[in-house]
Amino acid sequence: MDEPDEIREVVREHYGKVATQGASVGCSPGCCGAPSPGSAKLGYSPDELAAVPASADLGLGCGNPQAIAGLAPGEIVLDLGSGAGFDCLLAARQVGPTGRVIGVDMTAAMVERARANVRELGVDHVEFRLGEIEQLPVADAAVDVIISNCVINLTPDKRRVFAEAFRVLKPGGRLAIADVVNVAPLPEAMRKDVNALTGCVAGAANVADIESALAELGFVDVAVTVRPESRTFIREWMPGSGIEDFVASATIEAKKPSTACCAPTCCGGAA
């Protein structure tokens, strides 16, 4: 499966089912019938887990972007692939009522579920928008921080996602992303497996490609840190496949320079 539109449609359909039926339909981290490890195993504290509705935590992450985001009161946060709103609702606690959180997801059922969770909590500084992360429905230089949890690997055009991130970040803004990266070449059969794609495996990029794309787009202080301990829960995604030998969870951090635009792809240039 190599066509971008086909990949997007498969992912959209899959996560639409997750939104209405739960993670048991076969998504990372609870893919292929394996139980989800739960967000507690991904670095979230008991206090964080207790602060949001249970229906917001579908166990779809591969890390905790909150832990590296350093969110402060009054900041504007954008979550790429916000799902049922778990990370958005946690971010809202940190930025407070003077801040704002925007979640973008391409699956209508996920957006509706996230909005229901916001209504349940009664917070008014969180909103969810339907859209693709390669074409963000967000204005230029509008946000302070971009977070994302195990989503960018699902997109067929990761460079475009990072270009859009650069566009919407304010000067001095930052990325704080948890995602799956490729650490060894995938076997051909696994690379073409639909379950491996929707399970956050087949679409993972390698560290060097991510670092070079971010640098070429103009980001500075780029750091991609692989978490070897993630093998423990990744092997549960596709039991018996040895997938933990090919992908790992990682944190992706970078900043948009505070000075004027310096990259050839920003400020309206072609990505």
C-alpha cells in the first residue's frame, strides 16, 4: 500500500472504528487483539490519568509528550492527531484558563468523542477541529507548542506535516512529540501489512530522516531520542512477530527560531 490517499483512507476508517468501538478493534498499542498497556505504562502519572474522563484515554499513545513539553500558563498548544482528547485535556490543565488548546484530527468520530469529553469536564479553553495534519486548519504563527502522540508515523507525507508545524508555530515555538521510529529495516511483508500500518509500525520513519527533515525546514535544537525500554510494550502490539526489533518509541523535540524566517520552505515557500 503505497498511494498516499489510500493510506489516509485506511487510517481514517480504522480510527473511526476505534472511536466508536474502542481500542479492541486492533490499534496500537492494543493491536491485533492484544490488550492495551494503558497510559500508565507510557509515563503518565496516576494524577494525570484521574484528571480526564476514562473515555478520553483509548491507550493509543507510545509515550507522554506532556513530560517533555514544559507547558506554562497562558500558552497556546496544538495537538496533532488529537484522538479522543486525552493529551489536549491534560495540556489544558497546565496552560490554564488564560491559555488555549487546539486538537486536530482527521476522523470525524474522534472529533465528536473528544468534544463530548470536553463537555463532560466543562472546560472552555479546549477546541477540536476536523482536518488533516498535512494541511492544518490553523493560522500562521498561531501556537506556542505542538504536541503529538503516536500519530505522525501514520501519515504518508511526514515532511509536509513538519512543514505545517513550522508554519503554525510562533517564532520561538517548539515541538514536543512522542512517536514510533524505525530502528532497523522492516521485512517487506511487514511493511505492506495493513495491520502494521494502522498499528503504528509500517509507517515509521528512521531517526536520521526525521532529523534531516526538521533541520532542512528550519528547525533548530533538533533532538530525536529513542527509548529502548519501549520494546517491553511494543512487543505486545504484534505478539510473536518480533516487531520490537524494528521500531521503538522516541521523543522528537525541536524549536522554530525566534529570529526571522531562515528556511527555504517557510513563509509561503513550497514544501
